[in-house]
Amino acid sequence: MKFIVSSSSLLKHLQQISGVINANTVLPILEDFLFEIEDKKLSVVATDLETVMRVQMDVESKVNGKVCIPAKILLDTLKNIAEQPLTFNIDKSFSVEITSDNGKYKVMGENPDNFPKEPSADDTTGFNMTSSALLTAINKTLFAVSGDDLRPAMTGVFFELTKDYVQFVATDAHRLVRYKRTDTKASKVDSFIVPKKPLNLLKNALPDNDDELTISYNSNHLFVQHGSTQMICRLIDARFPDYKVVIPADNPYKLIVSKSDFQGALRRVNVFSNKSTNQVALSISGSELQLAAQDVDFSFEGNERMNCSYDGEDLQIAFNAKFLIEMLNAADTADVKMELSTPTKAGLIKPTEQAEGEDLLMLVMPLMLNN
């Protein structure tokens, strides 16, 4: 088997899927890319048994065939080769010889028959959405996903499909993000949980444009297709918690504040907070917001004040500053609105304006004030 391919084009395609491969894997063959050639089209597959990614590209070749090539050495080689055509020669014992303009490199491949088979797309239901819509949904929810493996349902993003909208929810029990899009609709009411890793891979592989994606799913897997790139991942088999019960129906106090000023103040004051809780206390009265943090163990203390627009009774409430900073990143407006009620009830954060067809709501649990 022999084929000719552009070095930079091959590197670009391999980098799109190389994130799937784990460094310390149980099966040595999972450290390889599977190369398959059929009718002058090269498909490259990477998998970690949970997630499969496949890219396709055109190559020059006369015969069909397949081989597994170790990923790390191939990527390291391509990164150091200038743009030029490379010739790959694979013999019967799966030895791979790569010839460039002025070099020859040999690497031992493996038998492609030992490479895990990818899941088949049986009984799938599908819906379409634009690439940028899915990217936005991933960016706005992924940071709130839990890293706690004892609660598997929270280690992914909950996709909730209806005939009127598609909704994405993530929570780690301390904060929650709900992002709804009414410009994307599904054919039936359904829901599933997608793990964090494949969503991170999609974030790097998808373009931020209006390309149409084909998204389909069955009881075990999610399939996402964009042009010549395809991703398949196993869904999390667990029940997502009933998040609707924790969203307060009515938080009467409204605080509007400049997003960048608030983030800057939180970052500065958080330096002086207790490192295990990142607690920053907010004292709001009239048009003034005060931020205070202290670490009693080290006698650290930080205070700042800033202007705000506030409608409600004077309030003192404490939050994890790191959570607030991350959540403010998800709001795309210059000002953000916080809806509050008492020092022990969850606060809601929303952008002051929502784009058409979008609805973003973020919830953060308060911390106990240590007066």
C-alpha cells in the first residue's frame, strides 16, 4: 500500500483528532491512528474506546488498504517537516516508510484488524444545528460541569430536546448554567448527557460559522458530523438531577453592574480570600457595591467598592469569587444583571440583553457569611 499526501494538510487533520488519544492507555493500539484508504480518500481514526473521531482527506493512491501508525512519533515528525508532499509506503508486515524531499523515516505500524471497531449508528434520531450554535452552547456550559466521578450524571452536559427549542444544562451542585436556543428544534422530546471530553474535542474541531452540523443519537451514543470530520461518543448512562427545582422562581432584588469592572474587582479582592473557599462578601446598598475578602489564618484582607444600579433592600451575601469570575465570562454583554433575595438563597446571573433565539441563565449558590 502506498499513498502521497501533503505534510501540512495531514498534520492539520491529525491535530483535529489527536486529543482523543490518552497518554497512558491499557491497550497499546489505542496510541495509534488508524489509516484507511478507499478510492483515493484517506480516513484517519482515533479512539479511546469512549470517543471516536474520524477525519477524511484526499490523497494520491492506486490501491486501497489500512494500517495503524503510532500517533506520537507521527505527529512529532510532521511538526518538524516543512510543507511538501510525503510518500507513505506500507509493506506486508505493516512497516511504514515515509519519504520526504530529502529524508526517509521508518516506523513500525500495527495490524489494523486489532483496532477497535467504531459503534454503528443504529436506530438514531437526528436534528440539525449550526456549528457556531453548538460551539456557543459548549463554551457557555462546559465550565460548570462537575469533576466528581462519584456523581457521573453531573460530569457531562445535559442536552434537553423539544419541538420548540434545544436546551443545554450543566451543574456541579454549587452553580448551574442553562442555555436555551429556540432557533434549533428537535423532532421529538428527548434528553441525554454528553461527557466533558468529547465536548472539549468538538470545541477545538468545529469552526465558528454557520455550517450545518448533523447531530444524531441513540440510547448509547452521540454522532456529530461536520463536513469530513465525524465524532462519536458514548453517552453517560445516568439520570440528570431535576435542576428545575433549584432555580428560584422569584428573586426580587435586581443588581446591574459593569461586567469587566466587577470581574476585575473580584480578581483583585479574591487574592486576599481564604484559598479553600474563595469567599468574597458582597454588601449592596443604594448605588454602591462593596466587595470584601479575608483570610483569617494569614491576616489577609481586601476591600473594594464600585458603582452599581440596585433595586432592593440592603443586602450582604457571600459567593465563591472564582465561580463568579467564570460565570461572568459566559455573559457576552457589557453589563450583567444579578437577581438576589436573601443571603441563603441562590443568586441568578443573566446578561442584560439576550441575542435573538438565545436564553442564558446562570445560578450560583451563596456561601455562609463568616461575620
